[in-house]
Amino acid sequence: MAIISEVEEQPAVGKASTPAMVVEKDIAETVVEKEAADNGKTTDNAAKEEEKKTALAPNKGNGLDMEKYSWGQSLQEVTINIPVPPGTKSRSILCEIKTNHLKVGLKGQPTIIDGDFFKPVKVEDCFWSLEDQKSVSLLLTKQDRMDWWKYLVKGDPVIDTQKVEPESSRLSDLDLETRSTVEKMMFDQRQKSLGLPTSDEIQKEELLKQFMSQHPEMNFSNAKMG
């Protein structure tokens, strides 16, 4: 006589994740992350292209002439000139220079400049003075001395830094290492604006040519030259 034992059915708690399901989930997450990253890059590129279209040519001082003031720059410093009514006294001037912010104006009147810098400055090395009681001059020392500012404070028009022309006399004042870096940066900016290879790309191309000449037995038909 066959004995049939009753097996009590256990309620299903939930399906266990199989390795295949885990892999599919990882792939899906990776695809989503990649799409998000690609979308971010596309947005950034679009913003850069739009900025390039609207960027203004810099003035002779590598800055911009605004309605109420003008500014210029070297790699180390930023200079600002603000015309004020003739006979203005220094005690009438309000000037607050902070690491990331500048505020300048005359007492009892709307501020002339009030905004965040493009990049930080060294407050202890920044100065202002009243010139002939008709203009306020400011000298700001950049923290990052290897970069051109695109604007003075946020909200100002952007300049095209590829059109900046540093004075060669100032380059001669730099130490050898800094001067080499600056000259390389200037060369690369000029090459990019002309659609030509940068110094690094030229160097890679020369190395490839040298390697090819040393190994004529190898097939370089698919090698990219820049």
C-alpha cells in the first residue's frame, strides 16, 4: 500500500534574483548612466558653442569696455578703471574687495560694480586708488595666474579669450618654465582657432612618423596621422 505524505505548501516569499537578472539590471543601469552622461556632454558642448557665438572681442587691454567702467588683464593681474565725477573725494568711495566678490560705488548712489569674480583673487595683493579725483583704479592679483578671465563679474558680457593678445614684453619678465607654459598655451589657442593641430598633437604625429621610419617592415596603412 502506497503511503502518500502530505506536503504543506509554503507561501511564495518572492522570486530570488538569478545571475542573468542581475546582469540585465547592471546593463540597464549602465545604459541609463551612459545616456545621462552623453546628454550632459551634449548640453555642455551646446552651451560652449552658444557662448563662442556670443563672445565679444577683447579690448586692447584683453578685457572689455563697459558702460560705466573698463577692465583689462594680464595672466597675473586684472586692472579696472571707473570714471567718477570730477572732484570726487576718496572718502566718498565705497570699495569692498573679497576673494570672490567685488563691490564698488559712491556713497549715496547705486553701486557701479557688484558681483562675483570670474575666478578668485588674492585680497592681500589687491589695491585701489583715486586718480586725479576723476577715476578709480583697481589692481587685482589673480590666484590662478595661468588662466584668462572671460568676464570681470558674473552678468558681464563674455569675451573670446582665444583673441587675447598678451604683451611680449610681459612674457620676457616670466621665469623660463612659466614662459614656456604660456607660449605653449598661446600657440595651442591659435592653432585651435585655425582648426590646426595643437602642440601635443604635432608631437604625437612626429613620434608616429619616427616609429614608422624605424619599422618599415610593419604595416601602417590604417594608422592615423593626427
